[in-house]
Amino acid sequence: MHNYTIAELVKGLQSKQFSSVELTQHFLARISQFNDQYNAVITVTADQALQAAQLADQRLAMGSAPALCGVPLLHKDIFCTKGVRTSCGSKMLDNFIPPYNATVVENFEQAGVVMLGKTNMDEFAMGSSNETSFYGPVKNPWATDCVPGGSSGGSAAAVAGRLAPGATATDTGGSIRQPAALCGISGLKPTYGRVSRWGMIAFASSLDQAGPMARTAEDCALLLNCMASFDDKDSTCVDRDVPDYSASLNKSVKGLRIGVPKEYFSEGLHPGTEAAVKKALADLEAQGAELVEISLPNSDLSVPAYYVIAPAEASANLSRFDGVKYGYRCENPKDLQDMYCRTRSEGFGEEVQRRILIGTYCLSAGYYDAYYGKAQQVRKLIEQDFVNAFNDVDLIVGPTCPSPAFKFGSKGDDPVAMYLEDIYTIATNLAGLPGMSVPCGMVEGKPVGLQIIGNYFDEARMLNLAHQFQQVTDWHTQAPEGIS
Amino acid sequence: MIIKREEIEKLATLSRISIDEKTITDVTERLSSVLDLVDQLKTANTDSVQGISRPFQVSQRLREDKVTESNQRDKFQAIAPATDNGLFTVPKMID
Amino acid sequence: MNWETVIGLEVHVQLATKTKIFSAASTSFGAEPNTQACAIDLAMPGTLPVLNEQAVHYAIMFGLAIDAEIGKTSVFERKNYFYPDLPKGYQTTQLEKPIVGRGAVAIQLADGSTKSIRIHHAHLEEDAGKSVHEGDLPHGSSGVDLNRAGTPLIEIVSEPDMRSIEEAVAFAKKLHSIVTSIGICDGEMSQGSMRFDVNVSVRPMGTTKLGTRTETKNLNSFKFMEEAIEKEVERQIDVIEDGGTIRQETRLYNGDTKVAKAMRSKEEANDYRYFPCPDLLPVIVSDETIEALRRALPELPDARQARFVEQYALSTYDAGVLSSDASTASFFETVATHCGNPKLAANWTMGELSAALNNAGLGFADSPVSADQLAGMVARIADNSISGKMAKQVFEAMWQGGGNADEIIDAKGLKQVTDSGALEKIVTDVLDSNPTMVEDFINSDENKRKKKLGGFMGQIMKASKGQANPQQVNQILLQKLNELL
């Protein structure tokens, strides 16, 4: 059952081929059997899941259940789940049990989706390797000595390892697309404002966006249909109809103009990755799409701009973790300042502290204009690059990340080496554009991701291209060794 | 660019993070490395560019002034580090 | 040397909305701690702000009331600092693009002159919670009550245009009068609905360069503000005259102990790192909204004052006092129209009633004597049924809940004697029974006679048990005495 796609599971549930309870038991069993290998799931909600599955089976029996009713999923531990520990991968929130659901969680709950548990992640979503989690690193199912990517590494590894057919994730600079690429699955970061951020613990509010991870583009479409909604609790959520993303999957890609940014094929790109991406582009061309070389001239400024803007916003977003209202508080504080400083130094890991310090620096008196002000201007330039490009092309396609999954600890002590992992994904967050990654090859036994960037709210077209690509390729059907 | 030790200390104070003697050199080195990266921004020509702080500019929605929240103190305080008689408690604030 | 005082004010006005600025929790005053603090107010992870329309409208109404530019696109920013009563670790406020731009407020001074105080801007922001240091708390602890956290405020920032305490107080009172008249603030100073930060500096009279200023924060009454400025001006002059220099600092004034002190420099060593709040979008106000709010704007104090002068023939001063806030003004208008004698209505509203309310710590809205009751009594004074002195007894009885004026007048038998035959008899009797006084009167010169009249009046009023109409008695008495001369 764990090799079925979500689309197949939906059919199986609705045709009573199997029940939601059976399905849920199967995945819970897989989690208890294999999670030790991956460390992808940090909270398992077995009892709750079985109860939800029973309810789903009742709804299915009545015959009018929503599409996803009875399908089991995992949620990234960044989404608040009522009554279930929501840690954000941090010691700071190790004891935090929210009394409310994130809108994303609520949407799935309403649709009868069964939550199996919560997935591991880089602490507060800050990382590209899942090495910053308080709960230890997640291992890549394709090579357990390698990282799964981050920050949604737990969700990606769980889907790749068939611990769940799909999972929710979030993307601030590549946190859905890069782990999807490194784990050989499909993942989509929607347009900023497409999915509600309510109840999703903020890293960088103007960049964060939630999206689905699954093995196929078709499944991503099914999940996004449920995930995307207008939510008046999030002022930045856009009031715009949610199309049926499944409806346009089978359209022909003939005549589609695909921009290939030359800046995404520069030095630093692994030759194996480059070859796989170029092969994929050729496949798309063979399907009738038209390839157009384009330029995104300010691409090289996206990482520097991001590492001002994201830490600046994070430095404020993470001030609420002060030991007063919830979460961790240090033992025996000697006074108020001691409580603040020790709570935050003990509760936050090294990378989180570093980003808070950088953000504080970039906003502080005397540096604001040179850093934050300048980064905002560069953000405008980057946005303009995409606006210009989309005057000429329908979609942009390139590599998701510069190389396949790397070994634990291989990026050394220099944070910048890790930051460059997101060199191709960050720009879309700065511009607020949707981006997705689908598997497009293998290098050294590890998956390669193809990135598809769309215009604002053009997720349906991206999913259409990805689905059509998956009709002529089988990279998305491959499983890591040991999974049968 | 090398960030000065006093600056690190000021940042630590502003962000209420304590950095101990053992790690301050490492922290300084790594922050400096990140600042080298972000200093690349200086190469950008941004004359007459109006910066943006978010992806697209739409206007703020306004909420009707109607009370819909009820008292949930017990629920919230059940997960608080320290409370007393309905108050959150903290080490004495000095004024 | 003569010194000139320069004062600027920052005034925090709590807006009279039902809910918080960014959450749908109640703002009502006096609830049990933390029972009106929802997930957003507690800055629970993942929660997000949504702006209260009424708060925006109230801010715009204030802008219209002071004839200010309205910021058609205003932006919220985060002001970062740590304090237990600030749940998010930043205050959401406005800096670069406030909702209200430059404007001006006219104040009237005791000498009858007026002065215009410029407003630099007014912005929307959220209030912090309250820290609790007293009471039954665990040893070494302070408590935090977040009910107030997120209450909408406008902060009104004046230019340093005031040159005396009198001007500063007049300005503060005028703002109070404006915000209560247009109904955007309940004006309850004792509940912290209006709080003042005062910026004070001094300079040698005749010079133009501003001296170094200090800021005394969080004064919550006109009286405390007056005291704080007075003390600070004295302190600054003392320091300079002793050869010292003024340090730019933040100060606190404790109105109960009358002690002012500087905050420790460590506490104010802050770098607020303002930046645009990414959770909130720019607030765009349409011309239609502005015009609709302008049309619906209640009468402003200045307009009301002019109307009172015109419509009720009051002096400018009386009209000013009575129009200063909406509840006083509407009380007065009810009394005036119901009793038909605006002048008497004004005297009683501003005099006896106002004093009694002040003593009892009540506002006009909570007056034990209703406007209708007062009007009933004033009408009896106007038609000479009772004297002013009797009216005081009637008023006292009404205050104690004794019913309407007519019932009290009947019950106490307070009817004034106006029958001239009866009054003439009383006057004649008194004169007859006091021959020495009459002799004395006749032998006195013009000036002394006037003073001696009072003695006869006293006797006559006593003889009539206070019920004689004084004006009539005075007339009859003068006539009789003149006949004797």
C-alpha cells in the first residue's frame, strides 16, 4: 500500500479496496519499523490517527466524503497542532502544546485527512541539511550518510522512505524544493499568500510559504487543492479563488515557452546535476515545449539579499520566545535579564542564535540603510528580473540545487557554504513566486531535482508541466534501496 | 569584514543572547563570514530603486470591531512556565 | 537670568474600540488578569495580526478634527525591545508613514488670547500589558497582566511649541476635549485612557537655540503633568545656574510621592531596530472613506463653543468651559433648553453641580442629579418661585435622591413670598422694631448706608424664614428708608 500514490489511495479508499483504518495502521507500522533509520518523524499520534481514520471510514461509507478523506499525512512540526506538541525542531518549544490548529492543519482535518504525526525539521526552519534540529539530523533514505536537505528534511525523507504518502512542508528560501530534490520526491512552494500562514511558526514572514510534498506532481495538486484557501486570519493571504489544480494536469505542453536562465548553469553546478537537468529540458522539448534562453541578471545577489532580509525578520519573529508565556525557561534565573539571556541561549541552537545576531546587526542603528535598506532595493531588482522574464516565457526551468545530497558535516564550520545550497531557490521567495521541484535523474545513486518556477498564482501550469514530464519519465517512481 | 568584539557584545545584549568566552571567537569569525557574503550587496547599483519589503503590494484588510474571543486563560496558562493567581510571573522587574 | 521654558508633548490616547487593534479580544477595563488576552495578544507562535477597522477610522477622525493631512498609505513597523509586558518582543507601531500627518490645535489662555500648537503627526500603535509589582506574589517575582496588551492607541506628537506650564496644560486639556467630543476615547484618565510624555527644555529668554531636553514619561493626570513639568523646569534651571549641563535622558515622575528621577542609562540604552512589519500590509484609505468620516464627525469643541455664545448668549469663557467635553456640553444643553434660561443653566451647571461632581469624583454622565431635574429647579429660580439660597437646599436634596425640584419645594415649604403687601408688612415690622439701626442709617453718609442695608436685609430674611424674595425686599426697603431721610 505504501507504494501507491495519493491519487491511487483516494481511488482505493473510495472504492473500498481498503479502509482508512487499514491504511493508517499500515503507515503507523512503517513509521515504527523504519523511522529509527531516518529520524524523519519526531511525534507519532497513533491513537488520534486511528480515531480520525475511523471517522473518515464512516464519512466514506456515507458516500459524500471530500477527495482526500481517509488519506494519512504527516505535518511538518512547524504547523501548530491542537493538543499535539509543536516544537519547530527546537528545545525552546520542546514542551509546547498549542491550544489551536494552523489553518493548513485545519483544512486537512476538515477534509478528513488523517494526521500520522509531525516531522523533523531544521530548528525554526533555519537550515538546508536538517542538521540544526534539536531532535538530531534526519537521514536521507537514498544514502543514510547524507543529508535529506532542509529545512523540511523530515517531511521529504518520510515521503521518500514511504512512511507517509505525502506531507506538509514550508519554504522560506528553498526549504520545500531543496529537500524534495535531495530525496527524489516532488514538492511545491506556492505563490506567497496562496496558503494561509496562520498557525505556522514564523521564520521570515515575508518569505515563508507552506506547500505540499508527495511523490508525484499529481499528488501535489491534490494536496494543494486542500491546502490553499483564503484565510482572513492572515492579512497577507490573498483573497482569490483556488482553482482545481488537478483539472489541468493533462493539458498538452506543446508550445509552452520555457525560459532557461543562463545564470543557473554557471560554475558551482555539479556536472552530473547539470547533465540530468539538461536531459530533462531535452525531454520537455521533445514533448513540444519551446526552450528560450533567458537572463536573470541579479541572481547572484539573491543569497546576500536573503541573508539580510530573512535574519532581520527572524530576529523580531523570535523575540516572543522569552520564557514568559510558553515554551522553555531556564532554571533558577537570578534576575530578569538572566532569565531572558539564558532562556534564549539554552533554548535556541547555534544557527538560530547566529541568524538572530545577523538580523539584529542588519537592523541596528547605523547599518540599516547599508544592509536592510539595500537588501530591499535588491529584492526589487530581483522581482523585476522575473517580471521581465515572464513577459516572454510561460515558465522558468532549471536545477533546484547545485549538487545532490552531501554527507553530514561536509559543509564544515562556515555557514556560508551551507547558505549557497539555496542559490537557485532563494530568488523565488524574494519575488514571492511559486516554485517546485520534481525528480529528474540520478547522480552517484542520489536524486537530482528539476526546478519549475511559475508566474504569480500560476501553480496549475507548473503542475501541468511537472505532471506531463512525469508521464514520460520514471524518476518519480524510483524508490531508495530497501523499499519494496 | 571583521566584526568587532564590542559589536558582538552589543548585538548579544540587544537580542538577549549570552555568548560565553569560549565561543565568542568562533561566533565572531562566523558572523564575519556571513557579513562578507552580504557585503556583496554593495556591488549592486540600486540608484533610484524603490525597495520593497514584501512580494506584492496589496492593501491591508480591515476587521470588524466585534468581540469574538472569549476567556481562555486556563488553557493558555496551563502551558506557561510560571503563573500566580492569573498573572504570568517573572523575576522581579526593577524600576 | 530669565529663562524660557520649551515644552513638547507626546500624548497616548486609548481608542474606545470594543476590541484590540490586532485581535478580537475585548478591551473593556477592569477584567480579571489575562482573561482578555487571546492567542494573538499572548504572541502565541504562528498567530498573526488583523487590523481593526474602527481603530483606523478613529485615528482618521482625530486627523480630521485637527485639520491634519491624512496618510492615505500608512505603514506599520516593528519597534524591537524586550520587556515582560511586551509579548511579541516588539511593539507594532508606525514610524515613517503615520496615519495622521501635520495638523494644529488651537488653545485658549486665561488672558483670553489663543495660540496654535502644531502637531507633528499622530500614529496608530498597540498598548503594552501591565506589570504588577505589589500584592500577593511569590518572593522576588513580578506579575504580568496582558489584558491591556494590544489595546489601540494613537500617539499624538506635538512640536515643541508650548512656552509655559499653562500652555501645556491647556493643550493637554484641549486634546482631551477633542478626543472625547468626537467619541474616539472615553477620556477616563484614572484608567489610563490618556497618558502624557513631556519633553522639557529651558533656554535664556530671548534666545532661539533649543536647550537639551529631557523626557518625563507616562504621566496620567493633568495635575501630575503640571507638577512634573514644574519640578523639571526648576531642576534644569538649578543645574544650569550651578554651572552644570543638562543630560538628554528619560525621567519618571511619581505623582503619589512627588519624586522625579532619571531612568538608569542602562535601561534606556536601546536601539529599537524599526522595520516594516511583514505581517501587515500598507493601510490604504480611500477618499470616500475620509469624506464619509468627515461628514459624520461630531461637533468639535471650538465650533460648539461658538454656537453656545451665539445660541445661548453665553460669555466666551462660559461657553468654553461648557463645550469642553461632550458629556458636559450635552448636559448643559438639556438643562438650558428645558428650563428656558441658558444663563442660569450655565451658572448652575458650571457652579454647584460641577463642584459637587468634582468632590464626588464623578463625571456629568454619572451625575446623581439629572439634567431634567436640574432644569426643573432652574425653572423655579427663573420664575421667582424660589430664591438662589433656597435653590441650594433644593439642589442638596435632589443630590441626596429627594426627587424633583417641585416635590422638594412643596415638601420643605420653600415657596418664596412674592406678595408685595405681605413683604411690605415684614419690612415695616423690622424697621419699627429696630429704631436704633434706623437712626444710625439716617446719620450715616452715602457710602456707609449701602453697607448698612445688609443688616436690614438679614433681619427681614430671618423674619420671613428665608422665604422673602430678596429683589423685592431690597426694593421695598430702599423705598421705605428713603421716605425716612
